[in-house]
Amino acid sequence: MINMDKIYLITDIPGFSPQISRLISMMNYARHTTFQSVKDLTMDQLDYLIDPQSNSIGALLLHFAGVEFAYQVETFERRDLSEEELSEWGPALNLGEEGREKIKGNDLNFYLNRMKDVRLRTYELFKTVNDDWLDKEEPFWHNKPANYYFMWFHVFEDEINHRGQIRLIKKRLKVQQKD
């Protein structure tokens, strides 16, 4: 679904309404740059912790998939995550101690495939709605109104934010390797 010839265009995408196309265009660019930032990382690099309180690159990658999955459930299915879903995605959503304990020992393909699988479902779900759906409002953080457009903006805004952490961790990895 990511057309590399049009990665720098925020434009219409066949099969999607105009505003959803633009949202997907932005999500695709964010995902492309994330994939580029983790290219060729080893399992040890994915599991590396700067300090005992930090998140690993692997945990952050799974967090991206978990956040996107949670927003699929919230906005398309209009429900909270089930206990089973929380068991699967909770460590990635919460990060912290739980993430450090449970998210490790996976190779890069594990994380990339989880992200790709969730994104493919996002595409399928976006095909079922039109631009008016983006305007639907729901109570959100601190019970303030938010629309689905903002919620889906937050999916890739969160990824961009945490990708900065990934880049910092990679720089620290290089320093550690020189010592």
C-alpha cells in the first residue's frame, strides 16, 4: 500500500475518500521513515536499554502496532480492548516495566510484520468509511471532545514522537559499541 514513487505526496489514494487518503498518505510517510530508522538492527540492538527505566527499540516498535490496533478497536468497533487483547497488547501499550520484562528476544522481522499486519487491517477498515466518519466526535483524554480525525492523527504523531527516542537510542548504541 505504500507507493514509494509517491511517498512525498499527500494525495488521493484509489479506494479511499479524499481526507482519508491524505491521512493514510501521512501515516505511510511516518511508517516509511520508521522502517528506515530501524533497518538492519540486530536483536541485541532492538533489546538494548539506555538505562533501567528506558524503553527498547523493539518495545517502541511494538508500541506503534499496539496503539494503531487500539485505535482500530476504539474508533471502528467503538469498544474498549478485551481482556484477551489487553493481555496481548498491554505491555506494548503501557511500555515501562511490563514492556521491559515481556518485549524482548524478537528479531526485526517480528516487529515489522506485526506493524505491517496491523496497518493492513487499518487500510481495510478505512475502506469501509468516508470523510464524514473522520468528523465523528467522542469524549477523549480528560473527557474532552475529539474527533476520529484527531485520534488517527495521534496514531502517527505518537509514532513520530517515539521515533525520536529510537534515533536517540541508536546514537547511544553507537557510543556503546565504540567503548
